[in-house]
Amino acid sequence: MNKPYSILLYYCYAQIDNAEEYRDEHHLLCLNLNLLGRIIVSDEGLNGTVSGLKEDCEKYMAALKADPRFAKTDFKIDESDEHAFTKLHVRYKSEIVHSGLRHIDPNKRTGVHLTPQEFKALKDQEDVVVLDVRSDYEHSVGRFKNAVTLDIENFREFPDKVNELKEKYKDKKVLTYCTGGIKCEKASAFLLDQGFENVYQLHGGIIKYGMEAGGEDFEGKCYVFDNRVAVDVNKVNPTVVSECYVCGTKDDRMVNCANPVCNLHVPICEKCGWEMEGACSDACKEHPEKRAYDGTGYYQKEMNGYNPLKGFNRKKKTDVHI
Ligand SMILES: [Zn+2]
Ligand SMILES: [Zn+2]
């Protein structure tokens, strides 16, 4: 554990008064600490994933913990050789995860939190159903063995799926999981609202399960929202679940299509990658703007001298002295 950067993933459901003003304050904090990443500030809390030098991330976590509103924030901390983001966005939104369940307050009622070890012990019991509350593009690259997955493109479609789940699983113990735990807070609360009685959630999500329980029985990779795209979770019995988009063999090497207009984000095997020159289809291979393939399938975005502070000042239209 000696890499110079940390990548943080965290959320906290907490009432924030004047959240739009607080957004500015929080943005400044991140600028001062040279963090990059994406943070959502809302009246109902904070949701973020950022990268920065290890010591800056420590300061950031200490600052959040020192604020009584965010004292209980649970950070998932990974290490990295470099920043995992190229920009900093700190945005105000009405929800910290778009769910259409704004009325649900997980601080009032939510599913029972399970530690990774507790989740591991419970998940294979007979009366248990493990429910993946994430979207198609996420569970298609990796999911728990025997998990029930949902055909949804976005978490806001989750409430619509609950009727189907009700018919099949209402009397079971339902264990929900997601990437870092944030969606489960609302998903499990909503299941309780809908009459499910035994609802549990994996606290800290897949990421924490990988760190603390070895990731056993998580098949494939975990989709993440930074430059790494998908990370390994399972150190016990890893498998590959996704297929090469071109030839259909089992493969989990995620690439972006070399055609920038397409930019489709799919698994493509090493062999097809070279044969297709990084493109997902023949049409994309022939596209006039196709980018040069270097074997990674990752294309650095043009930064054009991006300066996070300039972005902040433009937004404020006032002088900011740091
Ligand atoms: Zn292939
Ligand atoms: Zn393409």
C-alpha cells in the first residue's frame, strides 16, 4: 500500500440546509486539496468519488468527519499511481442518486446494514435472495453468483421493477447490494415501504466486500465511475462473466470504441482489439475520425489546459481568494 494517490468513494445521507451555498464551500475545499472527481451536493446529503494525493485525501476525510452532518460518512479507500479523474465537478442536484424516491429518508428507515462478513455468511442461505439494484451496464460486467439482476438502464427505473419482485420474493430475506452502498439505502427502504419484511443491505457495497471479505463469489468485475472503468473484486474464486463484443468469447477487457463518435464502452478481447484496430464494428473501423489504437482502448481526453479553479471562478462570477 505505497502508491501516492488515493481514490475515495463515499456518500452520506444527511440534511444539508442551503445546499446550493454549501456546494460552493465544498467546491473550495476540494480545490484547496487538489482533488479531482465528481461530487453531488443535495439537500439530502453528499455523494462523491474523488482522487488526490494520499495526504490530501486524508485531510478531506478529516474535514468531512469533523462536520457533524457528515461524521458518519463511510469512505471506501483505494490506492492508485495517479489521479483517477481528469476534472473536478461539484454539482448541486435534488437527489444524491437519481432514484425518483426523493421522499424516502434512509435515516428514518432502511434495510438492515450488513457488514461484508455478515453478507457473506447470509447470502447462500435457503430463504435468501440476493438482489443487484444496479443497472444493465454494471451487472453485465460483474455480479454476485446467483444474484437477481434487473433489466434497467438507470436506477430511477428501480421502483417500477418492484411489483415483479414482490410476486416472487416478498416472503424471502432480500439482501440488496450495489457498488458502494448508496443506492441500497433507498432501494431497501423502498422495498420495506412496499411490504417486504426482511430486507438487508450490503453496507459499503461491492467495493467494501472486495476489501474486507476477499470478494468471494463476486463473478466478473465491478464497474466504477472513474478512469479505471472496472476493478477486480474477487481474490478468492474470480471468474469472467462478460463476452467480447466482437467474437463472443469470455473476456472482461473493457475498451472504448476507437471511433470517437461511437465511443461504445464494451469488453473486446486482446485479439479482436488488434484486428478491429480498437473499433467495435466494421463501420466504426472505417470511420474517418477513428483514433489510433495503442492496445489499451483508453483515450485520454483533451484537457486544453483545464484548470479547476478557473471553472469555479467562472461559475461564481465573483472573486475568490484562496
Ligand atoms: Zn474477441
Ligand atoms: Zn463503435
